[in-house]
Amino acid sequence: MGSKVFLSYRRSDAKWAAIAIENILENLLGKDSVFRDLNSIAPGSNWRESLNSALDECEVSLIVIGDQWIDALDSTGRRCIDRDDDMVRLEIVKSLERGIPVVPVLLDEAQLPSARDLPDDISELLDRQAVAVKHGTYKSDVEDLVARLELHGHQAGSGAPPPHSLIQGLTSSPDHERRDILITFLNRYRQWAFSATRIVNWGARQEHFASLGNYSAAEIRSELEKMVEDGIAITRTSKKGGTLYKLK
């Protein structure tokens, strides 16, 4: 069975936000409930066929839009969205053709582009109800989206509770929550590299990141090492010989 949710995004615009959204959705809906290209296409697979198959089977398509989504340029200086072979554009076209819910997900202060800035074949995107996901409330924002879309974490007919009950009764995974907040924190301060201890001692004092103080430096370090193994983060050595982490 295919994934319930297809995540469409530009890597140059919203890579880390897409990963955070994916983690929350899978925590709510179950493993493999979300299709995100880099995490869902097996090495050696035909990526075009994999994308098309996922788009044929998904129940909803989320179009993640950051402040660089519309203005992203290719290597020739042309807007990516203006290319007939732009994958984000093709994903939107196919999603609209299927008639499934297609939700523009606006990150922080991002706005929907104007009609004159969109190619005609995806102009219908402007008629679809958008939702906002803010970095300070992203977890509850995504949970609310799941509830409003009436997505369930179980097979239809299995006696699954209504979406609001599903969310309220969910026992959240500490590992998911820890990774989500770390990704958001490191993306917010991506110009720097941090030790696990500094993330706990300094990061927890920053606005929106108080929950980092709920973890020990050892727990943060363990999660960071897993992120390195998963190709999400990289390390470097400090002048004092310690290990510093930042997003890849």
C-alpha cells in the first residue's frame, strides 16, 4: 500500500522543514505513511517512476512553500518553476489532476505567489486552502492539519478513532520529538556548529527552544550521532578537540 501523504518541496528552499514535517506525520500516522523523495526512493530505483507511483496512490499532497520557493533558480539563472521539467511543478500538476486535497503549506512568513508568477498549469494551486506552519508552533500546526484532513493512523474500517481523538490520545515518541526540535534549532542557527552541551545550556535559553532543556547532553549527543548516521548532520572538531554538530 502506498503512502498516505506526498510531500512536495524544493531542497534549496525547505529541505529541513520537510524533514521535520515528515517526522511529525510519521509519528502520528505510522511508518511509511509519508512519501518524501530522499527518504522514500530506494537506491537504484527509477526516481520518476517512484514519484509517479507515489502520486497515484497518495490521499493528500502537501506543497511545502518557503520564502525562496517561487524564486529558486536553475544553473542557467532561469526560474525553476518556469521549466516544463521542473519536478515540483510536475508534482503539483499531477496532484491537481487527481482531484485529491492539495494543500499549500506556508512556512513562517512565506506567502502564496501571485497568479502572474505561476505557470498556467498550476495556477489552480491558488484556489486551494493554504495552511501556515511556524517554526515556534510547527508540531501543533502539523497535528491540526492532520485532524482537519481527517487522516487516520490505521486502515479504514479498523475502528480507528476520529482524528482529534487520535492526536489527543497519542503517546508521542520522545525520539521523534527530540529529533524534531534539534532539526529546527540547528536550521535556525545553521551558520554555527554546536556541541551537545552548548545546545542544552545555551540553546534551551533561546526563544521557542526551552524544551531542549528537558534532555541531558548525553541524550542530545546520542540523537546528533544518529542524525550524522542518517546523513542529516555533519561534525567537525573544535579547537579544544570536542565534537561540534551542524546540519548537512
